[in-house]
Amino acid sequence: MATARKPRPRSRPTPPQCKPCEGTGEVSRTVRVGRKHREVGEQTGICLNCFGTGQAPTA
């Protein structure tokens, strides 16, 4: 008699990373102050392309 085969778990392909945030989900923006808009530092925020997931949007 033949033995029953066990189905192998399929590995799902990894989704591509978001390009603007490079998969981190955060992007840095330069902070400017004053009338001459001098740069004083950077501030991190959520990536608006992937909404913080780090995965490239589908469709």
C-alpha cells in the first residue's frame, strides 16, 4: 500500500520594498526656520508612499 503524502508548506514570495523609505517605513525631512529658510536639522515621519509598512504598494 502507498503511504499518504504530506502537503509541503509553500513559502510566499516576499513583497518588494518601498523605494522612498527603503523598507523602513520612515523618511527624513529637512526642517527650515526663519524668513531666509535656513536649515536647522531633520525630522522623521511616516512614509506616505507605503503608509509605514515598508512594502511597495500594489497596483
